[in-house]
Amino acid sequence: MPSGIRERRRLPCKAGSALLPSKGVAVGKILYGESGMEVIFDDRAMAHLQVVIGAKLRRSESFFFSWRDDVSVGDGRSSVWMDRSIPLYFRYSGSRPISLNREWLEILTQSANSTHGLQFTPEPDGSTDEPRSQV
């Protein structure tokens, strides 16, 4: 990706929600590598991803991280290679600590440890739709 161009993606936390997080939801960014790529998540989803990604990278385990794209950016999937040598920055928009859902952490961790890598899935709350990212 040419320098100065930023790829922006939005990913709502809950399945079946609007393309953008609902009003009042804190939205943060994962800044990935030197490419200028910004992957935007709501703060709750990002806190869970930070724990799972951090645990893998702390053990020097590289892996793919994938999510489903919104129809506005092609309705496909995106993946990035996660490696401890690639700079990664989590920028939260909210200032309050987030209570973590142990069940969701376990689901994301099992996914990260699979041969397919970390596949973003919604928080287990009875919803069945998969969230989608948006530019």
C-alpha cells in the first residue's frame, strides 16, 4: 500500500447491529504495521482481541487474523499476518476499563490456536449473525 494512504475498516461489536456501532459506543483503532492500515473496532471487541493477540505474540506465535468485510468494501474477508516483528498499536476512544467476557476470550483463543488463525466472531449473546467490517 503506498505511503500516506490509509485503509479504514469499521467492525461493529455485536452481530446483527447496524454497520456502524450504535450511538454512544466507544470506537477504537488497531494500527497495523508501517502500512498505515487502521482496523476500527468498538472498544469492547478490541479489548478482547488485544488479550488474545497479545497472548499469542508474547509466546512468539505468528498467525493470521481474519474478519468479514462489509458489502460496501466487497463483502469478502480480510486477513492480516500477525507477528511480533510487526508494530501493533491499540488506540481506545473510551477511557473506562472494559470487563472481559471469559467465554468470548476462550472462543477467540481457540480460533487463534487453530490452523485457520484468529477468526473474529461476535460476543456470545444469542446472536447468530457475523459482524462485518466497513471502510
